[in-house]
Amino acid sequence: MEIGNLSAMKALRLVQFQIRWAVLAFLVHYSFAHAEPNNSATVNISLSNSVAKQQLLSSVERLSKNPNNRMELIANAFIAAQVLNEGSTSDALRIAALRHFIKSTHDIPEFGEKLSKLFRHRIELKNLVEEGTKQLQLELSRPKNERDAEIIEGLLRIVQFAKNETTAIDAVDLGEITVGELLSNFEELAHIGPLPLNFIQALLYSDEALMFYLVESPSVYLWVVRSFDVQFFELGISSDEVRVSVTNLRTGLDLTGVSNLFDIPRFDDDLAYEMYKKLWHPAKSYLSDVEHILLVLDGELTSFPFGALLQEPAQSVPYSKMDWLAKRHSMSVLPSVSSLPFLRDLGPRYSKAPKPFIGFGDPELNGSSGSKVTTTASEMQSRGLFANPRALDKLPALPNTARELGAIANLLGAGSHSLFLRTEATEAQVKEMDLSQFRTIAFATHALVADELLEDSPPGLVLSPPSKATLKDDGFLSSWEIQGLNLDADLVILSACNTAASDGSPGAQALSGLAKSFFYAGARRLLVSHWSVETSAAERIVEEFFVIIEQNPTIGFSTALKRSMAKMIGDSRENPSHTHPAFWAPFILVGDGHP
């Protein structure tokens, strides 16, 4: 294999320079240029979870005694908390940032582009090996009389093919280093460890705050970070209380099986106010002049939208008159504290893609529109790597999603040719297109969370099922396939069920499934949903979101989402039921929402 008739050493030196600037010089600049004696902490990137927890608890205990070195203790606890909170989604962001620098090698762009394609293809092959090996182990774990020899043979061939292709890519010679060695170094550089407080403060605008919650049994901790100040709270709520309260609140937001207005569950507004008092109110006085909130969440808090908290008791007023937190602040969710610099300062903040929009939705499914899913998880997943197209075909049709996508296309000036609906909304179509040409990408379809198909199955998006499943197209665009896409998108919209859900791995963060995969592929922000979204409400929220951006292009994505929610909450005439938080609260913006 050859990477082209270029000076390999010149290209290699340039790429290495980009990496040093992106990771090392950037960190050194902020760590020292903005350092203050009372706002520093020793950063140990190899800090283990057990040592981090010990450091956290020790700092918190000493803080309770009001010591003179309060800021130093807060900073030390902040470092430890990041180790305990860190997850795979933030790793994906860092690797995506490094991929961008590989691709944007300015002096010799052909080299950067070719190396980026090799990196992307290597990711696809690595995921294929991992997924194929996992399914092979599942098949071999069955009793001998239940194993399928054809499936085992097919998986062995696929895994071996992917390993051979990976070996060939890794062997490409760049002069003093191979592609495999270079790309491996890039992935290692992605794991840079926790970041000090002064580093994060230097990245914040004057009108925003970063609120970092850590749910670490038995307590819940909160850091409120401003560009000029830091506050720390040990909140008056236990981790067990958080778990029970979030479960109870979400019960009032679940529209599963709802077919008429009388079936909509009652939302526990008293509990929403109690949760606000315990989770948010302690920091309220430090947020009076804040427009934009960056939320870093942990544990059960990752599965609940803070916009559905109430700032004042409901006092029997209708939903449209309640004082929802969603109406007070623009909010976006960060996968981790250390993801902020990679979202904000490494690489261009906005896409250079030439085309405004592409949308995939309204897949050709034959289940009754609006009906509940009647197929079982085991029916949807064939044994082996493939989903079962016949079972996917029984999922409810989503005809309203075509209108939703069409409205977005019109608002963005993209036209009907940017829509891939029904028989065109296929997995093969998504994989074949150069999606790096589009600034906004939308998928309006069913999402299946991890393990919803079979044990150890990845999350993914349902598209029009083919007549026969192949590796290229089985009707299910899984998270590991999404990672192999090539994106340069300001925004990816996942207007589907459960798109903020976990990837199913032990202790996985709620944003670690599809969000991780799209960040890995090159998305800068995602608009995702916490639970099953009622189609007409999703259509209203997303359309209004883009109308607001079109009319106010400088306000930022999180403010646009805040205003679109506020309009739905306050407009009880068009559809009174939509004022209930089950209809407007599911959507969250993941990434940097500041303009």
C-alpha cells in the first residue's frame, strides 16, 4: 500500500507538529498563563479511581473545616472528580479533534486527507473485529447442539478479513514510522487526563457557567465554575435519593402506550421543585447574570433533563404557567469536563462543508403508525453480526418524520433533493455518501438502545430494511458503523427514541452510545432525545429551533433550543397537551451551545 508520491518525512514532521500544538502547547499555555497560586492542583493523568475517590473525600472533609487553602482543596477535588466522571464519549471527542488535525495538514493537504481516510477505515475495521469477536463468543457459548456452524464460519471469515486489512494499513511506511504506529500514538494522545480549574476558567465566556455534578455514593457534589470565580457544594441529597427521584420523575414523562389525552401521565411537579431546591438552588445566587449553562452530569442525573425542574412551587397552575428551569437558562450538556477544550478551541468552531443539510427518515416500515412495538428484541437481531430485516420491518411507520425533515430542508434552503425518505433511507445510502459535505445532518427514525436487540448488541438507528441482510446493509446503522462515517457537521439531529441512551457497557454514561459514535465521526454538536418522542411535538420543536436560528444567526444553538421549548410551553392554544414536559423536555443539546 502507498500513501502517495509525497515527501513522507516532510508530511510526518508536519503532522507531529500539529499534534504537539493541539495537545501539548495548548495545555501548557492555559495551565501557566492563567495560573493563580490559590487555584492550582497537581494533575496526575494516571490517577486511579480508588486514589481519586480518596483524594476527593479527603479534600471535601478538609473543606468542611473552612481552611485557609480552600481554593486549593476545591481544585484538588475537581481533579479527582474528573477521574471518577470520565467516560468513553469524551475520549471519542479527543480522538475526533486529532483526526481533524490529521485531515487539515495545510502545507500538503493530500497527505492529510489520505491519512485521515486510512485512520477512518482502520476505525471501521477495529470495530468490525471487536463486534465480530463479541458475536462469535456469544455463538460459541451456546450448547453444542444449538450452535450454528454457518454463522460461526461466517464470523470467523469476517473477523480474519478485518484483521488482515488492519495489518495492511498499519504496515504503510511513512519513513521513520508506520501508519499503525502513528495512529496508535494519536489514540494515546487522546487520553490526556483531567484538567485544572484555571484551564477550564480560561475557556469560559463571561455570560456562562460550567456546572459539574458528581454522584459519588453516598453524596452528590457540585462545582460552579465561572471565568472569575469557583464555588463548591456538597449538596443535601444522597446518591440513593437521586436515583429514586429521577426514576419517579421520569415515570411522569413516559408516553409509552399513550393513545389519547386522558392517558398522559401526571408529572410530579412537587418532586420537580424539591429536586430543584436540592440540586440547583444552592448555586442560584452565582448564576444571576448567566445566560448559558454548560452541564457536566454524572450517574442517574445523566438520564434526566434539568429543564424539567421547577424554580417555584406549581401551586395548581397549568403546565404552561409553571416556572420551568428550561425558560431561565440556555443549557447544553458536555460529555465530560475535559471535552470542553476539544469542543471549543481545537479546530474550527464551525463546519466548512459547502452544503447546508441532508436528512434521512420515514424509513419504509410496515408496522401501524403510532402503534407500540410488537416484535421482540430477539426477533429483531439475527444471530451473528446482522439485524433481522423482517423483524425491523414490523416496527411502526413514521410518516410524520418526512414532514419534519422537509420543513428543515426548506428552512435551510436545501430543497427536496437533500431528503432521503422511504426506500432511499437505507443504511447503504448513508455509508456511500460523502457526509462531510453537509453542515447539518438529521436522522428522523427509530433508535434502538444497547441490548435492545440481543445481549451485547450496540445501539443504533433503524433505516429501511433490505430484502436480505449483508455487512453493508441490514437495515440497522449501529454505533460502531457510525464511528466509521466521515462528518464535518455543526449539528447532527437524532429525532428518534432513546438517542441519549447508554451504550450498554458496565457503568456507561447515558451519552456514551450514539452520541459517542457521532462525535467520533466528526460531529460538533448533537440534538438528541432522552426518551420516546411524540412525533408532532418533535416536529414543532425542531422546526421552531431552525426558524429561530434563521432569524437570529448569532444567538447559538442552546439559546435557540431554549426559545423553541419556551414557545411550546407557553402556547396552549395550538396543542394544549404539548405544554406537558413529556413533549418538550426530551430534547437536549450535547456539545458547545454558546454562539
